[in-house]
Amino acid sequence: MLLWNVLLAMIWGALQGEFSLINLLTGFVLGYAVLWISQSIIGRSTYFTKVRQAFGFLLFFLWELVKANLVMAHDVVTPTHHMRPGVLAIPLDARTDTEITMLANLITLTPGTLSLDVSTDRRTLYVHAMYLGDLEVFRRELKQGMERRLLEVMR
């Protein structure tokens, strides 16, 4: 379905005579709508659920990125530092190399956190955080937020 959606977006760009990002995104949305409407003809697919999950994950990650940047900016412009750095072991539900790599990279992309290492049995991710309050709350936010949503999209 993704290939059909991309093909419909490319056809839209060709018909419009312009392959700009906005035009291709418009074509992708229109193609998604056409494919969704035609499910009774082409059959049901998990594609539509995955696209919604991916979009939801993108919004979630952008919100986390904004929050982390605001915390960092506040700490930089105020005279007192609010940092409480520490290293935390996060038990992983992610099992494949791709899932673990994606999670580690997304954690590292978020300001104030850095993925350090994965245990040899690939069941624990070690994360350095600049603003550690309650360890269990931080661990739960990573597990129930970032990891759970990422695995929903990838599985």
C-alpha cells in the first residue's frame, strides 16, 4: 500500500507539473484518501492504521523535542543550574537490532538525554540524562512513551 500511495503522490506531482515537497505531500494525502475509500475493492490493510500510528508518533516525538529544548533553554538562561545528571538502565521490550537502534537514536536526538550502551544480551539500554528527578518516573516515561509508541509503529 505504501508503494501505491507513493505512486499516487508522484502521479499527482506529474499532473501538477511540480515535484515540490508541499505538492508531493498533498498528493500523498490525496492518495491516502483514495486508497482508504477503495478498501472495499482492494481489500482491508493494516497500512492505514500504521500511517496513523506513524503520524501520531511523529507528533509525540516533536512534542517531546520541544519540551526538552525548553527545559535546556531555561537552564541555560537562568543563573542557577537545575541539572541532576545520572545514568539509568532501561529494560528493553525492543528485540531486533532495528528497534533498539531506532529507540537509542531517538533518545539521543532528544536534548538532555544520550544513549550510552546496550547490554550484551540486548535487554538493557543505558541512558545518560541531564535532568533526572524520580528514576522510576523517568524510566516509565521512556518505556510507556517513546519505546511503546515506536514499537507500535515498527511491529
